[in-house]
Amino acid sequence: MSEQSPALWADPERQQLEEQVAAAELAWLTLDVDVETLRVEIDNFALVHHQLLGPLYARLDELDALIAEAVAALSGDPEDLRLAAEARARVEPPDEHEVPSDGLWEAEQRARQVRPDREAQRLYRDLARRAHPDLSTDPAEQTRRSAFIARVNEAYARGDGGQLEQLAEEWSTAPESAPAADSPDRLGWLRQRLEWLTGRIGALAAEQVRLERTPMGELLLLAPQEPERLLEELAEQLLATAAERRDRLEGLLPAAPAGHNGGGRPGDSGGRESREDQETATMFAEALPTTDAASVPSDAVLLDVREQDEWDAGHVEGALHVPIGQVLARLEELPEEKLYVLCRVGGRSAQVVQYLVANGLREAVNVDGGMYAWEAAGRPMVSSSGAPAYVL
């Protein structure tokens, strides 16, 4: 600081502005770190939430659809049929939100770091204080600082403390561009700086409130220090709810024959020859081209319309996999040959067969009882992982 500085500090307005700007910069940088930390936490929590709980939510939607379809099959009431169709429409194909398989490992690694550690926060705060673009009034210097801070933000979002340390060392030799203490531009710069800082603090506070009020933000704030425990509790609640749904579904369906692993489900072909079984078998349509699993030719062209997790657990080797939600968009991929359509129990496949046949698009046959019947008939299956195959 030059010899003139003491005289400059004798100006009460100048001294007050210097103190106000210093306090505002500290408040801004602290809030900026807090908001960025919250954003990273919410993004990572959302990723973990989807990976762990997404399949459970999808299973609940599927159980709700099966219950509605069973009710409609038993009553035949038009309103129940409408509700069943709506419930089925709400079952979203999981692959719309799934992390691509080739990026799964990287996603899991990112998800492990839910909160940047204290050292990463300290480094980020220090770099933001020293290198933020608005600490300079020179356009070229602002551009340089913006590019540098973008690298800092990327490292902080990854929780990469090592990279932040390298960036801190890199910036240690960087020049500062704020007007000097004895510069005639200093007073005007202080006024502009204080105005900008006040606006920025307000914008950050509003962003913090917005983030906290997002669905994932509200969920995370229930246990901000222990997000993993919160996820475990939610998983337990969803599993209990799923068990209740399964019990209700089993109460609606006819009993399965002894030795059938899947239990009574709509579309099963091996049940007792009762009126209830006949109603279940005709849940979606009457007079559909249908065959039992044991009668499907060994060289038949099979179309599996189940979801990805069901396919991965167990499927027929060589079958074409097109989830039911994608059938319309991928009609051109369906072979021209006669199709034998499979799902888990025969309900979704019946819908696909009905659509293809009614619109003259393909010759198609519903495999009654689906993959449960296929498994019960002792026909071969494989899994995507190489593990023993089973019907999910």
C-alpha cells in the first residue's frame, strides 16, 4: 500500500465503503459455496435415489396396474376396465431414465461422493475469493478468470480435492486486477462493487430457497448429514408397500397349481379349469390367437415385450426384446414372420397381439401364461448376466 493510503482512509465514506464491500464479499463467497455444495448434494442424491429406489417405484406402479387389471377381469365393469387401462399407461418404461450400461460404473463412482469434504470446500472458497471474474474490471482479465473458475466449479462438482489443490497452486502466481487503494477509480468501483454484491447475494439466497424446495431438496433436508440412511429407510418403506400390494393381488387371483413358482397371476394357463380361470385368461381380449408355452415351435420368432429388468433376469435366447412402451415406435424392427409374443404372465403380450392383429400389421400369437408358463414347461432360458435365469 502506498504512503498516501492513511490519508485516503481518513475519508469516512471511503472507509465505510471498504468495510461494507469486504463484509459483502465474505457473505457472497460463503453463500456461493453453500449453494454450490447444496446443488452438488442434490444432484448426487438424485442419482443415488434413482439407482436404488427407481426399480422399487417401477415395481409398485406395475403392481398397481396388475391389481387394476385383475379387478377389471373379475368384474367386467367398463369403469374398472378404464381404470385398468389408465393404471397400465402410468407404468413408465424404466429405460427412459436408466443410466446407460456403459456409464453405470462411472455413475456409481460419482454417486459415492454425496458431499464434498471440508478440504474441498475450503479450497473452493479460497479460489472463488481470489479468482472470481467480478474481482476485475478488465474485460480480458474477466474472460481469463471466467475460464479458470469454470475449471474450479467442475473440480468441485466432482469433489476432486487433488484437482482443486493443483488449481490453487496454479492461481497463486496470478495477478490481481482490482483498482489500487490510491487509485482515483477506487471510490466509484467500491460503490459499483457493493451494488453488485448486494444483488448477487439476493440471487443466491433465492436460488438456495428454490433448491431446498425441489422434491429431491426437500427429501435430502430430512437427513442432510446421513443421506444413505434416509435412502435405506425409504427402501424399507417401499418394500413393505410392495408386499402389501402383492398380498392384495394374490387375493384377487385364482390359486396357482402346485409347483408353479409364480403364484396365481392374470394370464396363467395352468390354473384350475374354473370360471375364475377363464375370466382371468380373457382379461384383455377374447378370441386372440393364443398358444400354450409348451406348443411354441423351437424355431419360432419370439417377441418379448417385458421391461429391461425382467429381460435381464431371464429370457429366451434369440428372442427380440421390445418393451411394450416402445412397440409402436419400433414397429419397423418387428420381423415379417409370424410372431409369438411373450411377457411375464400373458397380459401385456395379449395387448400387443390384439393391436398387431386388429390393425393387420403382423401375424401374431399370444403365449398364454407368459414366461411363468414357459418356465413351468421346462423350456430353456438365459439371463443377461450369465447367472441362473429366473422370471422376475
